[in-house]
Amino acid sequence: MKDRFTTEIYWLSPTDKVHQTPTMECSHSISGYNVILWYKQSNYRELVLLGYLYGKTGYPEAGFDIEGDGNAGGTSTLTINQLTPNSSAVYYCAASLHSASDLPLCSTKTSSLVYCRLITPVLTSHCI
């Protein structure tokens, strides 16, 4: 069986109200990978890290919640705490392997996230 990475299609319509809290889900089946990262891309610019799920612990940036299970077979949920016009973007999730042997003596928030294997936009329904 091939590794699978599954996302859902989410559309925010013009009738969606500012201050709503939309959620997106992402899962993978890559054995040994235990991190799901969430990114946002506005207007075809660089990807911005919104946070990540390491195992069952979320590390979101301000304005977002991340919950679930980052291990193979688990599902991660990204919640936008307050919908604004700036929320309009393509949202991506990625599966990653955390390896403590690759950590420097002095680490930053993203230095422990290594071997990013697969990234897919949430606007696609399925990727094999």
C-alpha cells in the first residue's frame, strides 16, 4: 500500500461571516512520521507557518488552534479563531518526521521539524 496523505476541500463563501471559526482537517498514513505542519499562502507569496502538531500536542501561532494526532492514521484539525478578510489564502498541511538526533544544542521552534516528505494544498481532495 502506498503512503497516503488526505485533505478535504474547504470553501469560504462570501456569506461566511467575519468572526466565524472555520476548521480544516488533514491526515496521513506515512509510518514513523509524527508531525503535521500547517501553512498559509496569501496571493502566491511565501508559505507562512501557522503551527504544527507533534504527536498529540499542538503548537499553534497566535490566532489559530491545532489539535488531533500527528502520527500515521491520525487527523490534525486547524481552526482559524477569528475569520477576517486576511484569512483568504490557500492553506497547506505537511507530514514530517521529528528526529531528536538532528536537534542542535540550541533549538528554535522549527529546527526540530526535519525531513518534510509531502506537502499538499488543502484545496485538493486527495493525494497519493
